[in-house]
Amino acid sequence: MSDALALAVDLGGTKVESALVDADGTVVPGSRFREPTGPELSSDQLTSAVRSAILASLTTLGDPARLIGVGIGSAGPITESLGLVSPLNLPSWRDYPLKALAEQTVPGVPVTLRMDGLCIALAEHWVGAAQGYDNVMGMIVSTGIGGGLILHGNTVSGPTGNAGHIGHVEVAGFDDPCKCGGIGCVEAIASGPNTARWARAQGWTGETGEDLAISYRDGDEIAIAAVERAGRAIGQAIASATALVDLEIVAIGGGFSQVSPDLFDHIRAAIARRAEFGFVTKVKVVPSGLSSDGPLVGAAALVHRAETVS
């Protein structure tokens, strides 16, 4: 294990996690801690959750000199230049100074904040399924849908830090309303909770994405239709993104991405419909090459792979 360590923080709509990660992209055993988040929590409760997770990881550090930086991946939108976050699924945090909170909690250590989707792209490019490619999109398909871009080997975050937010790209043929105000955003269609919601509206009796996976394996027709629908929407969004920036590979992780291997077949089938555009149909769509450590590895990459972070 390398001597240099990054403190990685991943903030999402249901949890915040913190861990120490070495320069090879390995999470230090015993350093990973989790606290719940959620739309029902107040700003003070969310602040306490983040601080508690960070401090728990720091107790395992040992030599403080080993810590070279803090990397934070946050659900978006964010304001990168000011270190502010406004996660869509955490309504009590709007323009919350998350970077400043980390700086106060870990004084004297540089802190880098980026959108969580970009961190996923970094992780896949560094030690995951996108190694060897320089035009990459990383995606998370879970409670929400996020993404991030690496083009010509460097991250692309845009002037506000929200580039690559593919979950809020609208796709044709769908009219599902989205919390962002859009109609037919891929997150509103194909996230785990929204796919389950659509299935229930068709008469399915389950509750969660996990339940949907079981029903799919059991041959439930509504579950099969729901997974096909989600895959078609994700594939359409990826095809559009590839038409825009000429991607080579898209690596997809997150809990709902594992609902069935068939999800990827539906994604690829939607992309294949762009038959006259070989530069679109060439894009490879693959499962994440990372374990559940991926978001933390990506946050750590903001420190250990700082040269790729624009």
C-alpha cells in the first residue's frame, strides 16, 4: 500500500460515505464509514452526518503526514468554483458550502470538490472498465442517474461543474415529469425508484428496484417491460451524448444497473438504431469494472490523479 493517502467523501441522496484511499486506488481496510442522508433530513442533520463520517475515517489514519488531500464527489447540481452543493434529492441543502465544511473538519489539507458523476468517470478511467480509453463517460444508475465526462484524457466539468449530468438529458418518446422541471429526463424514467414507480402504475405489486430484479428473474411481464423501458431510455441518452462528444466507452455502475444483465442489451439495442452513424454505434457500453468502492475511489482520484482534473 502506498504511503500517500487521500480522504475520499461521497455524498448522495441516501448516504454519505468516507474512507482513506491509497495511490493505487485501494480503500484502506477499516477506514470506510457511512452515515444516512435523505430528503427528510435538515441542513444541520446533513452537516452532522458528513462531519461524523469524515471524523470516523480520520481516526484510522495514524500518521497525519500521510494525508495529502481530501476529494469530495457530490450529487448535483454543484457550483464548483465556490464549493457549493445543491443535491436534487436533499432539498434542505441549496448552495450549501460543502467544501468549506470539509476544510473546517480537516484543517490544513487541500480539498477538491467535483460532481459525483465526474468522480465515477475518473475511477473507471483510472482502475476500472475504461482503462486505456481517453473519451469516456462514467454513469451511475441507482436512486438517481448521474454521469461525468473525460475527453482527450482530461475531465470536463464546465463553468459550473455540472458537465456530464446525463440524468437530466431528455429523451424522445417519454413524458415522465422530472424533479428538475424537465419532461422525459432519463433519471425520471430509468432510475431504480422511478422504474419501480412506473411498474406499479402498470399493476406490479412490488416496491423497490431490488423487488423488480426478483420479479424480472421470475419472468414477470410488467417487470420485463419496465427493465426494457429503462434500458431504451438510457440507450437513447447515451446515443445522443455520443453524437455530441464522440465517446469511445461508457461504464455504468450503481445498484439499479444490476437489475438484470439484459438491461445492457436494451441499452445497446437503442444505440444500434443509429445505424447510419458509425461514430455513434461504435461506443462500447459496459458494466462498471469497480466494486461498491467506485464512488470513493473516484473521489480519491481527485487527489491522486489531480493532473487529469481540469
